[in-house]
Amino acid sequence: MSSTVLLAAGNATSEHRPLIIALFGAFVVATLIITVWAGRQTRSTADFYAGGGQFTGFQNGLAISGDYMSAASFLGISGAIALYGYDGFLYSIGFLVAWLVALLLVAEPLRNSGRFTMGDVLAYRMRQRPVRTAAGTSTIVVSIFYLLAQMAGAGVLVSLLLGITSDGGKIAIVALVGVLMIVYVTIGGMKGTTWVQMVKAVLLIAGTLLITFLILLKFNFNISELLGAAATNSGKGDAFLDPGLKYGVSALSKLDFLSLGIALVLGTAGLPHILIRFYTVPTAKAARKSVNWAIGIIGAFYLMTIVLGFGAAALLSGDTIKASNKAGNTAAPLTALEVGGGAGSTGGAILLAVISAVAFATILAVVAGLTLASSSSFAHDIYANVIKRGKATEKEEMRAARWSTVLIGIVSIALGALARDLNVAGLVALAFAVAASANLPTILYSLFWKRFTTQGALWSIYGGLISSVVLVLFSPVVSGGPASMFKGVDFHWFPLENPGLVSIPLGFLLGWLGSLLSKEEPDAGKYAELEVKSLTGVGVAAAVKH
């Protein structure tokens, strides 16, 4: 069956390529229209960075969902479940539980304390220039790590649909996605990006719901029958449904799982493109409400990814999935082909085209949000407040944001081309680890610890950032692993695929140690002001309008 389905995917995309191109084109044109429309309403930095703070809790919750349900969620998790069963399902749990940390610890106080970026919160009670530089640097690095996953997903997806097998063709696809994301952000700013994310969230939920329904229909809506078929078809039997297939092989793999779990659960509360979404609503109550909506929408989505993954395992062989993409990133589109009518059917080809167009929409929306987060942080934190020392005009600041968008896009295209063969869920987990190591300790200490100092913030951000990035560079993800970024070379010395187990505690430790060893006396008055502001939101509405 493996070669038949894979060949059918190629034939179906060949026969129905005009339909596929039309669907892709329709979405791109529709989102560009939305972006241009929103761009005409973007007149100030508040509009560009935070959409003027005018979105409702439900709208922002939908946009957060669109920002969060990335290619990693749709393509990577379903592929991981299809290949590794229970151990792949752990990604779904980790991504979902992470939202509770964001809701309980970060969402409301961050919304109350800042204006546009994480750097605003840190600069309130610390020396502005060094902490803004650190916050801006961290935001850009985390965003680029996350962008790698989206670029890799885009290359895999469009290559499958258009029958592109050459490395040059895949790199061209990555470049196309990069160009589109630059256009979205430079023209539409936060307003355009938010509307694109809302549309994409609706499309993704609808598409996932359709495939979930069709998979369950094949198994008479009997989950037990579905899981049994997946276990049998995987060739691994009951082991496919038990923990340990990927992360229980050795003591080292168990440590890798622990590292992955810590990164997933703590990472969301430090992701810059999620954090800036809390500034797009007018009140703290709306910020809290938007996270509640996001948890509901995202929770329903991740439940469906379980059906997608086990459905792929039940309907396709592991060889089929790996032959299309070694990391399993094409499991969901191939399953859509199968449940739509199977090999050679028009229904299968149409469903494959629709689902792939939705997945492509997912990638475009997420990369736009990521690029906006990093360009906003560069323009607002580094350019306006560090280089220009707070004397930049709004026009100059927005111009800096647009040029930094272009630069970040170019870097992302180059790195995305190298990461095109890696599992996108694993790549996103790396971004979570970097965010949890560098950003989360600094945010929590700043909001809740009176003794925290500028030195503590710098040690925490740079220490967490450098340690996590260095450990990733010398891990099996980059070299020496079965599916590493650089083939044929081995310079890794760190044994784990995810650095979270080491770098996250180190980030917290360095923030604490740096503050204790600092000669700087913390400003108790400023901390009291920030505490009142973070708990009540006093003065926030006025700050956003100016």
C-alpha cells in the first residue's frame, strides 16, 4: 500500500494541479486584500504594533489560536503520532498544557504592564538601554528559531503538491513563503496580521474537523477500533499505544523526553509572537478572555490532531509516510487523500488540495505573526529606545520595523532552506526551549520579585539565550543525528535533542544569582508601581493610545 498511496499522491497532484494552484492563489489573493485593507488603517505605531488595542477578547482569542496552531501542530504532531504513537501524542499534551501557564502567570499582568513589547515591562523598573537591547535580541532569536519550523513545513507541503523533488525547487518554495510574509507585515502591520490569523484559524479548524469526521466515519466512530487498527498497521502492536517507543529506548531518551516536556510547558509564556497579542485588546479582562477562548479553540484542535495522527497510522504504512518525508510532516495531507476517496479519486485529490491549501494558510499566518514580533521588538526596543534614545519619530520607527522585517525574512529563508528535512514539531520545541530559557525567567522575576535588578535581567536573558542556542548547535538536531540538519558531519557533544532540561533552570539560576551579586539597589518605588499596574491595569488605556 505504501508505494501505491505515495504514487497516487503524486498522480493526484499532477492531474489536479490547476485546482491546487487555484486554491493556493485564491487564499494568497484574499489575504493580500485583507492586508492592504488593514494597511490603510495603520496610521501610527500603536496601530502597527498592537492594532490600536481595538480587538475584542473573542477576536484576539481566535487570532492567538491562528498564531499558535502552526505547521508544527497540523503537520508535525500528526506525523509524530503516525510514526511513534503515544510518544508523538505527548506533543499535543505539552502544547495545550502550556496555555495554563500563560493564563495563570503571564497574560493579565503583562497586558497591564507593557505597551508594545516585552522590553517595555523590563524597562519600567530597570536601566532601559541594556534591558531593551537584551529583550530585542532574545525576541529576534526565538522568532527565527520558530520561523525555521514554518519554512520547513512550507517546503515539504508545496513540494508534495507540485511534485517538486529537487533541493533547488524546495528552496525556491521557502523563498516564496519568506517574500509573502515580508509583504504581509510591511503592509498590514498588526491589524492585517491579526485578520489573516483569524481567517486562517477558522479554515484550519474547519479543515481538521472535516478530516477527523471522515477518519472516524471509516472506523464507525469507534475510537477503540481506530487505535487497534493503528497499532496493527504500524507493525509495532501494543507498543505503539504505550509510552516509550521513541523516548523510552534508553535512559538518555527518557531525559530527552523530560527536557522536551519542560520546554513545551514553559515555552508558550515566553514566546514573543504570543506575548505581543496581549497588547491588541483594550483591557486586562479582554486579555484574560482572549486566552480563555484560545484555550478552548486550541484544546479542540489538539484533540483532533490525535485522531489525525492515529488515523494516518491506521490508514497508511510508516514506509509510505517516511517515503514522502522522513520526519513524517506529510502524514496529514496523505491521510486527506486516503479518506477523500483513496488513490486516483477526484474526491481524494480535491481534499488533498483543500487541506494542503489550509496548511499553507497556516504557515503564512504564523510566519507573519513571528516576523511582526521580531521586527516590532527591533524597531521599538533597539532602534527607537536604544539607538535613538527615545527621540525617534513614529514615522522613523515604523520605517525601521519594515526594514527589519525584510532583513529577518532573508535570514529566515536562508536557515529554513537548511532545515527543510527536519520534523517541524521538533523544531518548534527548540524555539519553546529558547523562549523558556531566556524570556520566561526574566518576565516572571520582573513582575513578581522585588529584588530583581538590571544585572539579573541581563544574566538571565543572555545566559538562557546563549546556553540554549549553543546546546542546540552542538546537539544531534544539527549534526550527528539520524535526521540532522547537516548530513555527513558530526560535531555534536550535547546528547539531548532539546536543551530545556539544562538551559531553562540555568536561565532562572542566572537571573537570581545576577541580582544577588549586583551592586545596584533595586528601586522599591518602581516595583510597587509596577505591582499595582500589573494587578489593576491603571493607566494602560492611556498608554496604548499614545
